Amino acid sequence: MQFRDLGAQYKVLKTEIDAGIHEVIDSSAFILGKTVTELENMLAEYVGRKYCIGCANGTDALQLALMIWGVGPGDAIFTSDFTYFASAGTASILGATPVLVDIDLETFNISPEALEKAIQKVLAEGKLKPKAIVPVDLFGQPADFTMILPIAEKYGLKVLEDGAQGFGGSLNGRRACSFGDMSTTSFFPAKPLGCYGDGGAIFTDDAEVDARLRSLRAQGKSSVDKYDNREIGMNSRLDTLQAAILIPKFKAFVEYELDAVNRVANWYTQRLKDMFVTPIVPEGFYSSWAQYTILMDSRDERYVMQKYLKTQGIPSMVYYPRGLHKQEAYRWMNLDDSDYPNTIEATSRVLSLPMHPYLTEDDVDTVVKTMMKGR
Ligand SMILES: Cc1ncc(COP(=O)(O)O)c(C=O)c1O
């Protein structure tokens, strides 16, 4: 069994994907061009934003967005402690300071209460200027924007939604990648909408920001002359071959894959809910199930289970084994475990199970029966 079966998906979509790849090669138009524009337009319309700007990966997407606001030394960027490193690392690489915030243990997303306390603490200390919040849509479920957006407004902060895992999710009918001032996503192969390499995108409703992002992803060039550089930018374009691969994948994602992963999640939850803490999708939220993650009783129980599953050919993953405050790269911040009780719980107990749209009910039964034996 595969953790995320990209081969099964390719079998279904092979004709369209291969045709898209060959069209790009036949045209020799490898950099940007109509295929990238077509994809950008489809994605913007789907999430409900005016503009989508493709770029090289989800990390660059975050960095480019922060560059738009001139984020740099002295700025505090608030983000979740329980996420992939890029959510915070992109602030650091620009010289800003990530302020890591504990999570809500039910949803694994940033805790709005802890967020407000962290903002107040930074203000009281007076060393850093609170600049932006980067809420992460972890495991496919949007962060709690109904709480986060009013906090951002109260303190005059920008909001950059890290939707790398959230594409396809929604909150009260509004799609992920449409919240806050800007949003980003990643097309890393294992993401809800993944390509066959690296890719990412930024979403905005602001025409000026759209134009600047198109410039910043290409060395800060002017819109008419590639060799007229107006500001310091990156080389971070979405590869045209990846865009060609994403177009048929996006159609499948919308037509049936999103429904399929939700069906798989329900099968798991029905069978596992009396044995483990299964994922909670609160009223109004809809997940794109980047991961199906349960909480085991303890680190030891997880260790034994993961080992047993492996012997039975069932892959499982620990996303994430440590909070960002425990990363060596952030040791200099001297952050204390006592400020992150929920991250500590999550990192000790989470276990992610195989999850993708091509899992059958029999596959889920196999995983569950094996877990029952492995207990
Ligand atoms: C929450 C989150 N943010 C950012 C990223 C970065 O995306 P990429 O790997 O495309 O650079 C990822 C993906 O790995 C992620 O999971």
C-alpha cells in the first residue's frame, strides 16, 4: 500500500497528462506562456481570488508574498509552531523574526487565543514590530479565519494564508487560498493538488500586488523589458511542464478527487473513532485531507504501532516529530516547551495514515484491521 498513491492517479489521467507534456515539448515554449496563464486563471477562479501567480514552489510563494510587504529585520511574523519549516523559515530568511504560536489540539491549527497573547507579548516587550500573521491550513483544514481575521484587524496586521496543505478546503463556503491579504499554496507531489516536481502559487485580489509578484518572480523585471530590473526579485517561475501536468490533475481534483478523499476520511473515522482520537472537522469547515492524522495515547504506543504497520506493509508518517520551537535552527530564540503544551502533545502522539483519492473501502478496512492487531 502507498501512503499517497501517485501511480494510481497517473494510470487514470495518463492520456491527458501525457498529451499536455507533449504539447509543451512540441511547442518548445518551456518558460511561462499560455499553459501557465491558463492554469493561473483556473485556480484563481476556483479559490475565488482575482489573481493567481504561479511560482517555483510553496516556500518561494511565501517568501515572495512577504517581500511584497517589505518584511525584514525588526518585524515579527506570527505563525504556528506545529507546521512545516517554511511557514516560519521564509520570515527568517528575510531577516524578520518568526513568533511561534501554540496550536489548538483539536484541529492542529494555530490557536487564536494563543495568537492574541503572543501579539500582546511582542507589543509589551517593544523590541519587534508586529507585521503579519501566517496562519497555516494544516492537513487540509483551513485555519480558524473567523477568529484570526478580527485579531489581525484589531492589531493592524497583514494576513498571509499558508495554504500549501489547504487547497480544496473551505470555511463557511469560502475556499482555502482566499483568506486574508494574500494566500499561497504548494504543488509538491504529495499535496492535495500536486505536480510532478516543485511548484507553487500566490493568490491576491490586488492588481498592483499581482503586477509586482509577476515582476518579483522574474528578478524584479519591468512589465515590458526583461532587462530593466526595478527591484530585487527571485528566479521563481512555475515550470510550464508542471502547469501542463496540473491542468488535468486540477480537473480530476474538482470533479471527483476531493469528494473521494472525504469519503476515505469518513470510512477511517467511522472505524477508528472508538479506539483513537480521530480528526475533528468543526461545523462550517471542509478539509481537503492533505493528511489523515489521529492522536495515539502516547509516544510509546505510536512507536509500537508504526513499527507493526511497517511489518505489514502499511506506511504511516509522523507529521511532525517536533515543533518549530524545538528546531536546531531556532535554538537561539531560547523558547520554552511550557509555552507550547499542545504542540508537545501533538508531536508526541500524532500518526498520519495512508490517504489519497484512490484508496478503496477494502484498503481502509485492511489498515484498520491491522491497527487493531497492532494495539
Ligand atoms: C505548511 C507548508 N508550508 C509551506 C510548504 C512549502 O512548500 P514547498 O515544499 O512547495 O516549498 C509546505 C510543503 O512542503 C507546507 O506543508
